[in-house]
Amino acid sequence: MCLAIPGKVLTIEKDAQPVMGNVSFAGIQRRVCLEWLPDVNVGEYVLVHVGFALSKVDEKEAKETLDILRKMGEGLDELKQDGDA
């Protein structure tokens, strides 16, 4: 199973080979390969797996997915706390 995380493109380095950019994942920034998405623009959202942007995704869907992932993380934190008691 693979998991791709949505992130917002902050910068694009078109003269880099391969094309790279900075992408924000709920505030955490990472350098990502954008080579496979030549039509992506700053401000758009992309799905990223192991450092490669695989496809574009609309902002609403990206934010919904990030919210679900955040809630899953909170649920895991609660399970850990219950297990410590």
C-alpha cells in the first residue's frame, strides 16, 4: 500500500534538473521533485509520495485529506495515552 500526502506548492525551480520545488504539508516544508507535473503552478496542491509529486489535486480535497490525517494522528495519540494507564 502506498500513501501520497497532499501539499501546497510554494516555489518552483524550473531551471533545476529535475524540476524541484518547495511544498508545504500543513506547515512542514519539504523539497519535492515536480518533474512529472510540468503544468503545476505555485499555489496549487499536489499529491506527493516519497518526494515525488504524482498528480495535482484541488484545494478542497487536499484540505479534507489533511484534516482526516490530522484526526487519525490525534486518535493514535489517544490510544497511546489509554495504553499507558
